[in-house]
Amino acid sequence: MVYSEAMAASAVFICVLICLITERIHLTIAAMLGAMILLFLNILTLPEAADYIAQSSATLALFFGVMVMVRAFEPTQIFKYLATQMVLLAKGQGKRLLLGIVAITLPICAVLPNATTVMLLAPLLPPLAMELGVDFVPLLILMVFVANSAGLLTLVGDPATFIVGDAINISFLDYIRTLSLGGAIAVAAIVVMLPILFPSIWHKQLDDLKHLPHPKLNHPRMLLMGGGVIAIVLTLFVVGESLPVPISPAAVALLGAALCLLLTHHGGIDSVQNILRDVDWSTLIFFMSVFVLIGGLEKTGVISAASGGLALVLGNNIAMGSLLLLFLVGGLSSLVPNIPLVVAMVPMVKEYVVAVGLAGSEILSPDYTGTLPVAVLPLFYAMMFGATLGGNGTLVGASSNIVAAGVAEQHGQRISFQRFLRYGLPIASLQLILAGLYVSVRFL
């Protein structure tokens, strides 16, 4: 019975992936149907499915909070105003615009999760592209590439990186000394590829800047007070978890959302119902469904079996294991959102390390606070690079990709799986090769 459940969970997971890749079914519907099939086959009970969602509730709360904050500022026209200013600063040159997106996204992603950065900045791009006379979808895709890659600059830049770093108990400063250079190399690869991937925008020149529409800012009081809320939220994102009473980024985002709702509703600017109606619920439901699908694989032992297979193939060859893991996780991360992927992979790799005798079984405890043997750390470093950079490969590879797709749909365009793949495959391939060289030279 256990074997049949494992086969069923695997089959459902593969079918959902096929639906996502072929785009026969909308990604949210495909993931939700897959999760429901697991429930109706009794592979997971409803409380178990809810538990797997609850394990990632912080991620969902973070997304929801930032979505509400971004939507609350919409009536002020701040995004249209900033978009016009960006075009003017770029002097109408497409190449400056592309480089400006890299320059703006890069430092923010060093201190904020990449999906959060995309939520904050992506609304700028559709009105900006409209004024420049170019398609905004490539600009969104570029922002996603930079956000995912810059997430490697610090420990908190990408949720997947943070999950792995937390599992091996690496400190913020140790991460910067050890791994940040790899993130910088990944970003440099994007800059080099800009004229190749985005030639029409790179060579775009808008000469008539005087006739650009100049939207006026509305509700200055809301902007002033809302700006204070955003400043508090950004500050707490950075220092909240180091306070005497720690505040998680998810709690900070929900606090910011509540304060923005208070300002807009009681200021008569917009209603709570309108704001909540416009939240990107399809993205949130997609992630919840994927967490359930991963939970089905975990409960039925598929992930544990994969760990045993890893030990059998690699033995205790850490060098080969690290490179294999980098490209394996990179490939999988192109098909599976990297947050649930690393949640599943971390215990698998730890079990492998214990199985081949390179670490004691105490590292399997969720409460383990010690350091892992230096010899096995390249496995986890490789996993960070693979999960983060592989996410650039396809539309479903990273949470920020899904967020960008939601923003595009809200502005009347759809980012198809194939269209994203045309940009993502060359970038992800180049970055994974460079990451493999970096891991080999730096750690192996």
C-alpha cells in the first residue's frame, strides 16, 4: 500500500509538471487539482495538507502582506509617477533603462527577499514600458533574473538560500565572506547578456521626451504617512529578527498591510473590499497547492528514497556530489518552485551525509545548533546556488517568477511558459556553469 501511494503521489506530481510545461491548464488550476487528487486518494488527509501549508505559512504571509501594501498605494499614482521619472533619468535610452533596472533591483535584493522586491518594484514597469513604447514583459523577466541572482549576495536575499543557510547554521557575515562573490558573478553574467537577450530594448531610443505624460501624485497625506509605514517595514525586515523580541519578516509584512489598510480606508481613499479583491489570490493558491504536492512526496517516502539513491550513487565523493547536486537542484528548480524544493532537499542531503558516515545523526534534529563538518559544506553551498540560479530557467522555478507573472496578468498580458523559457534557459545555463566553476575553485 505504501509503495502504491508513493507511485500515485509521484504520478500526480509529474502530471502537474507536464500541465505547467505544456500550458494546457492554468498553473494555479493544475497545482490545485493535483493537491485535491492527493486528498481524494487519501494519500494526505485534509489536516495533513493544512499542516504542510502551515509549515510555509511565513512565506505565504510575507507575500500577502506585501501584495496588500503595493495595492494600497495604487490610488496615489506613485508607480506611474516613478515610472515617468525613470524614463527621464534614462534619457529615453533603452540600454540605460535595462541597466537602471539592474541597478535598482540589486541593492534591494541584498536585504529583502527577492519575491518581496519584485512585488514592490514590478508595478513600476508596465507604465514605464508604455511610455517608452516597448513591451513590459521582457522588463519584468529581467527584474526577476536580477532579483533571483542578487538573492545570493546575502543570506536573506532569497528564501531558498535562507532555508539552506539556516539548516547549516551559517551566520550572516560568514555567508558574505564565503558565498557573496558567487552571487556577484551571477549578476555580472546577466549584465553581459543584456544586449543579446533584449536587443530591441537595448537599442531603443525615445527622442520626444517632452511629450511624455506626467501623472500627478494624488493623496499627498497618504503618500507621506504611507512612506513612513514603508520605512518602518523595511527597517524591521533588516533588523527585526535581531531585536530582543524577534519580529519575523512575515509578521512585519502583515503589520505593514494592516497599517496601509487603515490609512486608505479611514482616509476615504479606497475600501478594504476593493484592496483585498485585487490581491493576487491565484499566486497564493498556487504556492499552497505546491506545498501540498511536496508534502505528498515527503509523506510517502519518495524524498527519503531519493536520499538513499544519492548515497548509493555518490558514496562519500563530496566533490562529485557537490557538482552533481548543483546541476541536479538547478534542473529541478527550473521545474519546481525553489522554496518547497529546498525544504524537501535539505533533509535528504543531511540524511545522505549521515548515511555515508561524514556526520553524526545529531545533525538530523530540527533543533541542532552546531556546525556541520567543513568537508560536507560544499554540498549545501552547491544546493544554494542550484536552487537560486536554476529558478531563472522557467516560469515556475522561483517565487518571484510567479509574482511577476501575476503582475503581468493584472496589466493585461500573460507570460507564457515558452516565452519565459526563451530568456531563462540561456541565462540559467550560463549562471549554473559559472557557479560550478566557482564552487570547484573556491571549495573543492
